[in-house]
Amino acid sequence: MNYFRSIAIALVLLCMLISVPAHATPERLSPVPFSHTVKMPYGITLTELAATPIAEAFALHGAFTRASSWLDHRQNLASASNASPALAARRGAIFANQLYNFHRSKIFRSSDSENLYINVEVTITPIAKFDEERLMAIRPTSRAYLYEAIYTAEENYLKKFSSSIYKDKHKIYLHDLDPKRQFLFNDIAKRLTVLKAYRKLVPQYSQGLWNNPKQILASVNKLLEKAPEEPILLHAKGSALFQLKNTVEAIRYFNDAIDLEPDFVVALHDRGTAYVRASLPDMALVDYDKAISLAPENPHLYISHGSADLVRKDFRSMCEYYSKGCALGFCDEFNWGVARGLCQQ
């Protein structure tokens, strides 16, 4: 009798052990570095000096694309395990930009019987304290939107370069291109070079403010000497000037950036904020409205719009936009309005 009882207990325990994995949480994935290599021929039209930063930008974007694929996979696992998914509105590559750091760039050269080649390998690594909780709880920050602007500008320049080269999808004839295009390629290379340098300054930007605006202004001025018509840098100079209380000059540089890139969301937002300081809230609303139409998932735009409404004492509109910002995860301003009886819960 004891024998059969032991057999029964053993079978029950075996069934319990078999059933455990079905209810287990998916295995945690450890983030790993991602590398990407680009091989690019250069010659008379595309010089080695221009080929290097262009190839590096292609490689960097390739590495971020691979990282974003990993993040998508991780989010899918999290959703399957009933965990809170990461903010869906962020584009994959921009999301990866917040969680990975540019690590290194290995440049080497090779040649064959016909052409010379530049090879660039880029690696990105996870930021410190990259963990499951941070991935799931991440929210868009003002710094994230600077990274997005840089990434988008680089992407546009790389597309411009590609459209000038890839006449044949299988072959590239750089030696046979019109020599006049060398100016185009050199200009693209300069812009990509200064954007790479500017990306290194962005960690000093937090909650819409530079840690040391005077130092940033000096650094940006040096970069503008190499690319005086780069909208990203013009905006950066305007934002540093604004922080240094030079509102009129800040608006001037925001104007220049927007004239060159009319859909530059961050510049539109910051010019609107400068207009508010200059007691021109109506003009600010025009910029905020356009920025919202371009980036409706950006909660900071709604908060700023509501703040301009507050200056105008249009409390109904203020509450409407504060509420929209709250729906995207930023509720301090809306709660402030509720606490003072200006907004209804």
C-alpha cells in the first residue's frame, strides 16, 4: 500500500514539475553590443576624406537599426508576459538611441585591381544600468528629441548621397560621376562630421537646459565654422543664447534654422517658447500648433501650448492642452490646474 502511495505521490510531483515552465516568465534578455560595417569605394569624385564620415554614418545607422530590432523583440516578449510595454509612439531607432551609446569606430582601408575602398566598422553598446525596468518605463525626454533631430538629419543626408550614386542597384561607378558632385559629397561629409561631434554634446542637455550654456555656445560656434548652414547647429546656438537670456538673438537663430528646415519640430517649439518670453504668446501658439501637427505624440508640445494659453489667460484652452499632455504621461501641469480649480478632473 505504501508502495502504491509513493508511486502516486511521485507522479503528482512529476506533473507539477512538467507544468512549471508553462507558467514561467520569459527569460530575461541581456542587451549586447551591436556592430555594423560599411565598405565604400572612393576615387576622383568621392575622396577618402568625404567617404570616411559618410561610411561611418551609414554604419552607425545600421548598428542602431539592429539594436532597435532587439528592442522590438524584447517588448514583444514583455507584452506576452503581461508586463507594461515600452512607449509605443517612439520610433525604433530613436528609442535605441536613448538606450545605446556610440562606442567605437574602426576605420581600415583596402584595395583591389580597380578601386580603393574605405571600410568603417561601428559598434554601439548598452548604456550603464540598462535593465528591464528602464526599458519598460522609458518616456520621451527633451534630450531624446535632440537625438531624434540629429538622427533624422543624418538619414536625410544619407538618402541624398545614395540618390546621387546608386544609378545601378548592383554597381557603383564613382569614378565616372560628374566632378561637380564632389562639392555635394564634401558638403554632406562636413555636415555628417559636425553632427557626429554635436551628438557628443547632447548628454549635457537635460530637461530643456544645457548644463553649461556658455561652453556649449563656444563649441557650437566652432562647429558652425565648418557647416554654417546646418539647421541642427543653428538651433543649438539659439537654444544656448536663449538660456543666456539673449532672447532676440535666440529668435534670430531659430528663424535661420526653420527657414532652412521648415518642419524642424524642436526649433519650432523653442522659438515658440522664446516668443512667450518676449511677450508674444499669440505668435508662440502658431509655432506650437505646427509642431503638434508634425509630432502629435510629443507631450512637451502640449504642455508648452498650455503654458502659452496660461499667459493669455485662456484657461479653457490651457486645461485642454495640459490634459492632452497628461494623457501622454506628463501630468504635473494638469494637476496644478486641477488643484487651483482652473481645470476639471
